[in-house]
Amino acid sequence: MQPLDLHTHTLFDDEPYQHTFTTRVRAVSEQGVALEQTLFYPTGGGQPGDQGTLFLADGASTAVLATERDPLLRSLIWHQLENPAAFKVGQQVQGCLDWDRRYRHMRMHTCLHLLCSIIDAPVTGCSIGAEKGRLDFDLPESTLDKEQITHSLNELIAAALDVRTHMLPVSEYQNQPELNRTRIAPPTTQDAVRVIDIPGIDIQPCGGTHVRNTREVGAVVCDKIEKKSRHNRRVTVRFA
């Protein structure tokens, strides 16, 4: 069992555009390797965990296959490696993201926030990929139109809107329940909730990584609208 003071400093929260970092190994277990700090985003909120490479001081390297939070100690992040045997606690390592994959996740994640602003319904599910993403909406009747959604999304993207991140005190968040569009508990750190704000368009709690401006998303297409159940409509968006 790991000591209770183990945690990972999440560089991706403050530096989502940074590609590489240097740190030390904090823990090694059957779950993988934990680092003192990391740029590797762990699976969560519909966004996949980052992949990339870890380099040792002697030049040896191994692929990061997946990144997950500890199921009990949520502040601890495990990197699942192709060759974990070479890593020991205290070693200095350099991490390098698969940046193209991560950046596509950032672009699609921001696109799905824009989709939230277009469809006025609670979100019941989310999935983000490097080529496409989807949201499930609680809609008993569907009046959604693929062409209209495509047009509205691309208008918002072309408007070059700023995408801002800030921490909202829990006390303030509790007085604004309309901010939470999903059934997932919001990401909370030190009595504050992390909020993504596209001023005048969309604001909601989110722990994922995002682009700084909507124009970075690029052209998209509403690919599919599906009825998944009596009260569930799935909207899939892909890069054009």
C-alpha cells in the first residue's frame, strides 16, 4: 500500500501547450510509474490519457502506453510503460508527449464545449478522440439537424473566441448549479472548482486540456445524430 502523502503535481493544468518536462520517479508499482510532476493528462472526463515517451539519464527510453489516476488516491497519476522494469524511485527522467495526439484531443474537447452551447440539454455522456468526439444529450424529442449544427459550430470556431481557465471557489460554485452540464462531479482542487469559460458562449467545470482560442479547433462536421434510448440523443462531431 502506498503512503498517503503520495501525489503528482499536474503540469498539464497550467502548461497544456508544453511538450517536454523533467522530473523524478515518485513510486513504482504494478500499476505503473508515478512521477513527482507530469504533463501526461490521465484518462478522465471523456478525454483519453496521454501517451508519449519517458527518457532516463543514460539515454534509455520507453513508451508511455496509458496514463491513469490511482483509483483511491486521486491525486496520484500512474504512467503505464512498455518497459517499467528500468525505473526506480528517485531516478531523474524526461517526459515527452505525443503532442499531435494530445493537441487533437485539446481541439476536440474545446469543440464539444461549443457543441454544449448549441444544444440546450443536460449532457449524459462524453467521448473524445483524436479524429472525432461525441456528446450524449438528455433529449426525449430530437429536433437536431446535422447541417445546422455543423454551420453553428464552424461559425463559433471562426469567431476566434478566447478560451479561459480559472478556479472558482466551491462556495461560489454551489450557488451556481446551472454551471454543471453533466452528471459527473466537477474537478475540485483545494476547495475550488476548475472552470472552462468561453465568454458569452459557454462556461462549465472541466478538468480537461483545451486550446486557447476557438480558431485552433479548425473546421468540423457534425457526422451523425443517433437515438440511443428514449431520452438519449448522441451527437458525433469529426474534424473536416
